[in-house]
Amino acid sequence: MIRLENISKTYQTDKVETLALKDINLHVKKGEFVSIMGPSGCGKSTLLNLIGLLDTPGTGAISVDGARVTSYKDRDVARLRNQTFGFIFQSFHLINDLQVTDNVELPLLYRKVSAGERRKLAREALERVGLGARMDHYPNQLSGGQQQRVAIARAMVGRPQVLLADEPTGNLDSQMGAEVMDQLVKLNEEGTTVVMVTHDEREARRGSKIIRVFDGQLVA
């Protein structure tokens, strides 16, 4: 599904060079639920961004469905990113001026999908995450757990093969976090590959595999 080979990533400023990842070799198989764990600043989010083609490696190669990514220019990877991946962020990243349904439709604007079909797919996605009665609300009218479920609906509306989640329960209380985890597990059971960054060992163990990162390297 997704393969990273000998990946390294360095961030450089005028005065400081920071090695974020070093010699990463990772294979995410179709249908897996992979949890990425490690201390703050160890490179977890950088690794997730590389898997989702939101960042470019310094060295090494990334392959998606057996095809090596040879160019990281936006015009070359935007379609692959849009059709393959769905993204869930810790801070939700919803647009408060748009109703919930409009927020969920956003990924479909980059495809040749009619307005009617976009609305239909968005409403189906919201029904799946239990927000059928909240479709016409605005994000600031929802609880934190509900907002994160909107973000999950937005991530899944384009029927991606892979959901990438960066600390999806980090801003939620335990009950709301459990609801969001239930949604991710359900999607995985239905066939969606999930890669999640988390600090919570209990949440990580709900997946099928745990990857641990320390000082930019994978550890046993």
C-alpha cells in the first residue's frame, strides 16, 4: 500500500539544522490500523506528513500502491493525495463560517463532482458518523467531539483508501475521545487503512500495529 524506503528528513534554518527523521523503512499494508507513538518532538507528525505526501523527504523513496512518487510538485501529487488520503487533524480545521455539510463537501470541490452529488455524499458521510441531525449547524454550535466527527466525515467523504489522523483525540475529553476512536475502528473494520499518531497507549492498542519513534528513528 504505502512504502517508505531509507527516508530521512532534515529541517534547516539560518543557524540550526535539525534531523527530524533518519533511515526510516516502513510498510503500511492495505487494511491495517497503524498507530505511531513516541515522545513530543520525536518526528511522529513529520512521518505522518511524509506518508500523506504533505511533505517531501530529504533522501529516500516513497511508493503508493507500488508506484514510486518521483515528483512532489503540487500539480503532480494533488490528485494522488486527494483520491488516496483523508486527513484528520487534532485541531479539527473546520471553517466556522460554513455549515457542517459545506465543510464536509470541501474535498469534493477538487474533483469533477456535481453540486447535487457533493451534497448527497456529504450528508451520507455525516449520517455515518451520527450527525444527521446537525447537518445545517455551524462548527461553533457543536461540541468538540461532534466537531471531530465532522472532520472524520470530511476525511471519508471522498472514499479515501487511507485515513491519516494526527492526535485526533488530543483536544477531547475521555468520553468524546472514545467516540472518535470507535469511529476510526469502525472505518478500519470496513476496509479503510488507518494511520494514527497518538500519545495514548490504550488508543494505540486498538489498532493492529504500533510503530514507535524515538529521536527520528523507528525503534522496536
